Amino acid sequence: METKNLSERARKNVSGYVGDLMDRLGFDGIQSNAKRSFTFKIANNGATDITIALLSGPCATKEELEAVIGKSIDGLITETIVDFVPTCTPQSFVLTRDFFNRNPATVGEIRMLVKDPAQFENAIEVFEGINPFSKVGSYNITPADDKDPDQNNDKLVHIKDTNLQINDQTAAILKVNAGEEISLKFFVDVVKNPVIELDYAVSQRNAMRRVEL
């Protein structure tokens, strides 16, 4: 009976050690109000429009992604495309892609800055649930739909409540107009990081052991 009571007391004491599952989702393992973000900057220096894959899911090449989504594109954002100049901060495209392929995340907001407001009419087409069993569907995020008529800067749009998931089953393509320069800042809500979940489980176990001694 005493052992049982100790165990129950231990569970109560550690129930708020880090928090519930949602609290453990984050780059540091604890979700906070601080906004975490990464930015894609892209420039089309050519005289013709190009369509690029911002996200490519499990596909490593343009040809692989085209076969999955059934559409032609000029290339992945990680590939070399004539007259196309991409940059990613704070880390590289490859590191960012690989991290989110291993650690699925949700994006709550995208802050989009352009050279010409006409670019806002081009939708970001998102393909979710890429799998080997069925044809993948898609939906559009059209920046122009989020334009604020009261905003002074007509080259900036805040795309909110996107519910966009970044993982190894999601792809997204965008047509970039000729001569256009775009900045896409992605604000991450939560990240499902198995390393953090394991660390939490170990710390919870250790806390229970200390109470039961």
C-alpha cells in the first residue's frame, strides 16, 4: 500500500514537470509564445515566369515531384535553375528541409513581401498527404485573399491561420513572375520532435524514481 501511495504521489508531482504533449512540441521542447521562424528569399532575374517547389515532401528531384503532383515545374528550390536566386535563413535550404522532414511542424502565419503586388495573385498550391497508395490532392493559399485594405504597404501581406503542415508528405509550388523578388517568412507554431519527447520521457521517469526513493 505504501509503495502504491508513493507511486501515485510521484505521478502527481511530475504531471506538470514539462507539461502535456503540446507543451513538449517545439525546437527547445517547450512551446512558448516566442515566434520561431525561417525565411525563403527568392528572385527571378529572368524575362519569363518560373514555377518552383518551395516544399518537395519526399521528392529529391524535379522529375520525382512532377510525377507525384501531375504538374510541370521548373525545379525545386534546392536545385539550380537559370536566372533563379534563392536564399534561406537562418540555416540552409537542405538543413531546413531535412529538419522538418524528420520533425513535422505547423505554420501559423506566412509574411510575404514582394517587389510587385501583382505577385500576390499567384497562389501557393499545397499538396498534402503524399503517399504511395493514392493520388494526392491539393489546395491553394492565395496571398491576395489576405490583403488588408487599410494597410499602407501594398507590397506586404500577412497570410494568417494557414494550417500549413511542413513534413515529408507535403509539397508546395509557386509561380514567380519574371523580374520578381519575394521574401517568405514562415512562423512556426509547433514542432513534433521525437528527440525532445524521448528526453521528456527520461526526465519524467527519473523524477518519479527520485520521489519513490
